[in-house]
Amino acid sequence: MKKSIFDKKMEDPKFKTVYDEVSTEMNIGEQIAQIRHKAKMSQLELAKKVYTSRTAIVRYESGDYNRYNVGTLMRIAKALHKKLKISYV
């Protein structure tokens, strides 16, 4: 299975250290990618658990995407054994 660019970058210990330090300030897509990676789950595996396509997961993990669906976010959270929290800052 082909690894995403993010998955390849996370194999670099220096990148992973910096990434982990700034992860608290990430957008939704970056948070999904990080949690998925920590769960050692591919985009395709997550897509199957969420009953969507891999390309949908790619879009959700994109830093440029802004049309999130709360229902899909809830399914993603459940598939990753997390709770969805929405807040205004």
C-alpha cells in the first residue's frame, strides 16, 4: 500500500519531534492525520471504517479543505476511538 506524504515524513525522527510539539495548534485535517497515524491506520483503512472513500479522507486531511460534515467527523472520531469536540476560540 502506498504511504501518504505525511506517513513518510513521520518516519523522520526530527520531523516527528517538531510535529508533535506543534500538534496542539493544528487544524482539523492535520489533527485527523495525526491521530490516524498514531493509530497506525492507513487512509484506506480509516475510509472503510467510516464508510467513505479514501479520497474523502484525503480531502478531510487536506489543510485547504473547509467543508467538513459533522456526521462524518463523528464517524471519523469513533473509528479512531476519540470523541469529537467542537469549540469556538
